[in-house]
Amino acid sequence: MQPALQTNKQLSAYEYQELERKIDKAKALLILDHPFFGLAVSKRPMQYDENIPTAGMTATGQILLNPQWCSERTVKELIFLLAHEAMHYMLAHSLRMGWRKSMPWNVAADKVINDMLIDAGVGTFIDGGITEAGARDHSAEELYDEGQDDMGSGGIGADIGDPVDDNGVSLSPEQVEEIATKAQVELIQTAKAAKQMGDIPAGVQRVIDEIVSVNTPWYEILEVYLTGKQKDDYSWTRPNRRFVDSGLYLPSADYVPKMGEVVIGVDTSGSVDERQLAEFSAHINRIIEGCKPEKVHVVYCDYQVNNSETFEPDDYPVKLKPHGGGGTRFQPVFDWVSKNGIDPDVVVYLTDGHGDQNSFNAPPYDVVWLTTHNTNFAWGRVIEFKPEK
């Protein structure tokens, strides 16, 4: 549950009541009219802070609101304001600032967000803010101009918090990476939920696509992708299968799956060597530990399926070993999934990318091609596997 907003003595009780009514209405309208931004705002805790001029977003994801300034805003302006602040967290603007100067970085970040919100028709732009047509198609890094440090005379103003924790202590590199990854996961999860309620803005989709850039290690991309598919409504109890054959029905370890079944296809035509397989195995097991899939099916295939193994939580970590060594076809793995009546959350296929991927239609579930060479795939999510040196 979202923490209650803290009150400030400068407004009367009635004024606070009226402000909270307007904020609640703004959040409700966001959910109805702009699901992505509404869901993004609903996940962020809020706090009144009279020490800031207008509003702000902390590095850890807390929205700060100056009660006096916000009380003077219309509901539509509050809609714009809340969405604006939530996007600063989603895009990890505080954490991405790095060596750049605070004010021009804030200007660049605001250009991106404001153009995105204006294009999507979210609320009412607050007069005096920073805008630039087409900025939504760029990153803040691309728009950064050290000489542009004027936020203007109105709008929201400087609102990106320093990269510090809730106690004002500078974040360590490990903490920065952790918070940035959480923000990425939340961005993907929010987009997924919003798609079920309607479309998401093109500008947001572009940002999501750019998360999987060539500069990000393949396993971090895969982790963000799979973590974004976690479900929150699982409940599952079962006996420990290690003891079932002995007639003993003992409870298993405390394990609540967050994902359904996962299929790992392994191209064993000779294109994936043992070193790459060992590297993939190490990283995929760390991801599995966090994602907690209900089952993991490993299917080894060259020209045909040569072997398959099914792992359940008691069997983790997943152990991969090569089988086969003939030609290359991908379709047999998807035929195997259908034949065995499996409805996977995702199929992750480790391959060099040279096969029949464009000769058959995409299945009705998500597919991730983790490819060491060729990236020509007509469908599915493509992640380039670059072995560690």
C-alpha cells in the first residue's frame, strides 16, 4: 500500500483535503486515460516537502511535492506533473547523470519527458516548462548541452534528485546498478500491464527497445526481460518430489513461483561450444533463482530434437550438456513444445542464428533468440550473445 502523504502546516486542513482530492482524481484519470503513466505513478510513494520549490523525484523513486505550489495547479496540470515525475524514475535520470552538470542535465531530461507527455496527450503542460519538438525520439544524453542551464521562469523546474539514498548518503556503484535495474524492470512490467489495458505511447516503446542496447551485457538484458514477465498472483503448494518415490510426502522448500514454465532451446549443431554453454548456464541459473519459474524445460536440437530434460525447483540449478552435432533447424523445438502440451511463458533459444527461423510462423508465446552471430530474425526478441573475455 502506498504510504500516506505527509502533511505540512502551511496549508489549512481544508486546503490539504482539497489538494489530496485533486491528486486522487489526477491519479484516477491517469489510470483510465493513460494506463502506462497511471500505473507508473501508482507505484511511486509521495511525500509533501515545503523545502523544494515545486516537485521532485529522488534517486530511490519517491515523488516530492511542494504542497503550496501543487495546491495552485489544476487537476490536468497535476496529471502532467505526476506523470512527469514518475518518468524521471522510470528513466533513471538521477542515476544516469554521472559527470554531467545538474542543471543542463535536468533541462535535457525534461525535454525528453515533456515532449513524450505532450505527444501522448497527457494532462496539461505547465506553462514555462522546457520543451523541444521531437525530443521524445532522443535520450537525455543526446540532448545534453552544458551551456543550457536555464530551466525557464515557470514549469516544474529543477526536479531531479542527486544520486543519494533516503538519508542523503551518496549511492555506491552497486546501489546505483541495483536501483537502475529495478527501474528498468518496473518500466517493462508497467508497459506489459498497460498493453493489456490498451496501447502504450510510441515514445515509451522506443525507450523500452533501447534498454536492450549493444552496450548492455546479454545476461543483464535477458534478466530484465525475464524479470519483467514475473507474475504477482501465483500461489502454489506441492510435496517435495525428491521423496515422493519413497512414499514420503514432505513439504518442499518455501518456494513460490513468479513465472510459469520456461523452455530453453540449445542449438547443438556445433555452433555453441562448451565454453559458451558453461557461461550461459552460469548466468541463466542466477536469473532462474530470481525469477523462480514453475518448470524449466531444456531441449537440445540440431536438425532434430536429440534430448530434453525438465527441471523443477527441487532440481535447480539447471545443468546443461551438449547433445547432437548435425545440421541446424529451429522448428523442431517449437514442435516439441506443442507436442508436449506446454504453454511456456517464454522460450529462450541459444544459437548462432543460422537456421530456419524465417521459414515458419511465430508461436503464440514469447521467444528470445540469444544469438552468438546472425541477428536476422523476422520475429521474437533478439539479444546478441557476446561471450565474456
